[in-house]
Amino acid sequence: GCCYVEVGQNERGIELLTKSLKGIDEKEKHLVLYNRARGFLASGNFDRAIEDITIALEQKSDDGDVWLIHGRTLIKQFKHQEAIKSLEKSLELNPNLADGYYYLGMAHRALGDGSRAL
């Protein structure tokens, strides 16, 4: 399913990821939810993306990529202050996430803080 999401076939990816949640080992569930959230985010279904990514964070809160998707989704929901917190957490966990810096800058800029956006 995540391969379908990766190439923009979000509906198919979400469908397969949903099926794979049945019977999956609990330790791996956060990965499926993370990828399904990416599909929902790309499809514009931000509420479903937040639902999945919130559950994924409850299961594995030390994954910078998961925090990154959380922050990106919050930006789409115009929750920029919350997004900044998630993106900062993402970068704390993995300072090599270039997208984390990009979206952190976007969130600061949206709040009118151009100096912190750089």
C-alpha cells in the first residue's frame, strides 16, 4: 500500500493499508498508520490523517518521520503553532530531515515570523 501512496495512487494505497491493519503485529502498526496518514494527507483528508498519525505517535513517539507528517497535516489545517511544536520534535529526533526545516519555515512564515522562517 505504501508504494501506491508514494506514486500518488492514494485511494488504492489507503485501501491496501487498511486491509493490512487486520492481523498485523502491534509493533508494526504505527508504520501502516504512518503510511496511511500520508495517503490521507495527499488526498486532502486531513482529519483522517491526524487520526492515524495520532495513534501512530501513541505507539511510537520517537520517530521523527511520524512527527513530520503530524506537523505537515497541522499546517494544512491552519494550526501553525501546533505544527511548529511537532516539527521541532521531528527535528529533535532526526536533525537530518530536510523537509522538517522546510515545513517549520512554512509554519513560522504563516504566523508572520519571517525571521524565524529562514
